[in-house]
Amino acid sequence: MEHKQFFSILQERLGKDKKSVDAFYSGLLQIIKERSVSMDSVSIQGFGVFEPRKKLERISVNPATGKRMLIPPRIILTFKPGAVLKNRIKENPVR
Amino acid sequence: MNTKISLSELTDQLSRKSDSTKKEAEQFLKEFFSLLSDTLVQGESLKINGLGQFRSIWVDARTSVNVHTGEPMEIPGHYKLSFTPDKSMREAVNAPFSAFVPEVLPDDVVLDMPEESDASDDEPEDEMPSQPAPENKPVEAPAPAEQPAADPSVTKLSEKELDALSDLVIEKLKTTEQQQQKAEEKTKSATAETPVVTARVDVSEPAETPVEEPEAPKEETPVATPTLTVENEDEDESDDDDSAETLWEKICRRPVLSTLCAVLVVLLLLTCSAAWQLQRQGISMRDVWTYYFPSEPSAGDESQPTLPLPENNSGESLVSTPETTSPADDVDVSTLPPVATERMGKGSRLTLLALKYYGHKDFWVYIYEENKTRISNPNRIPVGFDLAVPDARKYGIDANDEASLQKAQDLALRLKEKYE
């Protein structure tokens, strides 16, 4: 599902217009960003945790050229699904 | 710093941000995440601009090992959720480290990365840092900067940039960044070698160690047997070169003598390294002797009391006849041939072998004991290694005997202390 479809369903469910939903969403994004920058995580009950993680630098080899690269350290936003969501997804029928 | 906020706090902040009531904010969040999880549960992938992409990925069934019993078990295939942050989100989160870019390493740079299995490495050179030629070092930026200078005065310079971060790792990286800047600007000379900040990244370590002499020229080998290098090698080196040069010329004049000399030196080196290796593993020459000439009656080392084999020893098909031990057997027992050889593959474990052959995983120590002349560390046995599985009677292995088990566990404990 794409962004547009998702938000049109969300608007329906909330019974609000696009503008206000977008305002909420951008607020939410901003909060997640702010928290991540200060290395704090956001936990949502029943859904999961958005958590910034530090990754160490490492050496990787470009399979195409065989060149070795030093990949710098970085911080990346990770999402760890909560137990409920994880189990629900696990039980999906095999496609 | 490393704190979590829950939904209620998130609601508070959101309502403040978007100038709406808490109720509205809560309603939005609830709907947002429930819709999100509903969509995901249907197995659909979901891309949300600004946040990222959620996908459910199929994970194949795989075998694993039960940590408690050591038994192999199967983890069935299942779906798991993967999240890839959006580009804008990724950049925002990674802002403090945005200065770093991937760097292509030149081919001749050897970095001190932990290697897989090298148990059979028998040169004592491991002690020396395997540092490449110093000319290549500047290319290794960003992390391994040349001078480990972390004086606090410099740290303040870019405090503003990395304002929000005060975590240890970030602190560390901050200093490396400074080092990088410093290297570029060359404003401050590398005055004192202040100790490096606590946790350094693996890769950066070799850079600070005193640079080893670049590839000892061949002529030197007769003169300078592998010694640990000193810090101000550079000055000595030139002297060495001169003397080596003259010696080399002398050697060239007498080819036969020099070859003989060279062979002798090589032999001597080999013996030394072998002896050193053995000593490191705690093996005496006597053990080696008994290993190579097993027919000799070994008196002291392996005269462990032998216990009768139980009839129901599981998996022990090859050594089927349980004998009653008589004193006369004792001599034979220590030289019993191995019942089988097992080739180590990926995922092979001594404990699993012990479980298979002796009926209990704790007896792995004896398999190690049998092969310890050839493996240095029981935790790191190279793939493809042929392990000899000793006869159960040789070490008095009996899965039903408490004392035998206890003995194996004690031995395991000692080994554990030795190798950890």
C-alpha cells in the first residue's frame, strides 16, 4: 500500500480532512526525528518501538568491483515490532 | 538520552505541536498505528512518505541449537517485519555523522580485523601488529587519524555541531572527527601523545600502534631474526640497512656456505616457533613424544582410572564389547585407537560430537584432550579439521556415572578458565 491510499483510509476513519491529518502526521514525524537525534526512542503500545541505533564503521567489499570500502559509522532509525504485532505477522498464512 | 517515551507522552507532545486537544491527538495516533498494524498484518508492504517502508519478509526455516540441551532443533519459517527508514528520515537521524563518507581502501592496506579460524597459525609473529606500510595511512581516513590527540580544548570547537549528543560513542566519534579536521588543517602540531579516548573502534586501533618496519628487506633475515620493533625504528633502520648490505655482499661471494647458513637459520626458526607454539598451548615435549610414539608405555599423564562401559551407551556402535577392566588393560587403554574421525563442518560442535558418541555433551573435553596437540583453542576449530574421537574407555567416559561426569565438568571448567 502506498502513502496516498493509506492516508485516504486514515482520513475516512478519523472523519477529518486531509489538512488536519497531515498536520498531525508531520507533528508525529517531527517528534520521532527529534527523539532520534537525541538518541531517545519512541514506544507505541501494541505496535512497537522506534529506536535510533548506532552502527559501527565496517569494511565491506563491493561485489561488482572487488574494492574494499570503509563504511563510516552511522545512526539509523530502527523499528522493533512489539510482541503483539510480531506474533500477528508471524501467523500470516504462507503466500 | 536513551529514554523511552510512551504513547501518552507522545500524545502530549503531539497535541502541543499541532495546537489541538489531547483527545484529538490521541485519536489520531491510535487510528494511525492501528491502521498501520492492520495493513501490515495482512501481509502488505506499506510505504509512508517521510517515515519509511514497512515490509513483511519471509524467513526460511532453519536449524538451531537448543541452548540448554545442545540438541539441534528446527525453527519453522515465518514472516517478520522489516522497517527501512525513508531517505529524509535517515538523513535527519544520521545528521551528526553526516560528515562521514564511505572511503575506498587501497588494496595493500591490511587492517587488523578479527579473522575467522586461524588455529593452525604457528608463527610467533602474531604478537606484532600487522601494520601496513605507513605511506598508506592517510588514506584510511576518517576514523584512524594519525595522532591520537584528544585534548579537551579541541573538543570544544565543534561542540555546537554535535550539540544534542552526549553519549559515549558519540563522544568518541566526535574526537575522531576532530582528529580528521586536525589532520586536514595541520594547525596544531601533534605535540603529546595523549591516550586515546576509551572505546576506540577496532579498525582504528592499528593506526596508533607504533608503526612496524615496512616489510623487512630480505637481506636482513640472517641478521635480524624476528624481534619486536621499537618505536624509533626509522632511525635504526638506515643503520641496519647498511650493515645488512655489507653482509649480504659477503654472503653473495660464498654461495654454498650461505645456503647452508640460511637452511640452518630456517630450521632453527621452525623449531623455535614449534616449541613456542607448544608451550603456549601448555603441552610439554613429553606429551609430544607420547603422541608420536604411542607404543611407549606412558606412565604418568593419562593413567586415569578406567570405568566399565555401560551396555546401553547410546550411539557407541563401534566399540561394542563392554569389557570388565582388569589391571592388565590399563596399559592398553591409554593407547586405544580413536573410534572415529569426524570432519568439522560449519556448525559442528564438540558438544554435539560428545552427545553422539558418549551420550552426554559434557564429555566434549575428552575429544579436545585427544586432539589438543593439534588444536590450540577448543572454541575455535577450523572448518575441515579432522577430529579424532577417542575411545570411551581411554578417558573413563561413562554417561551414567556421576563421578565421570563430574570429572569431565571439572576439566571443562579448567579449560574454560584457560581460554576465556
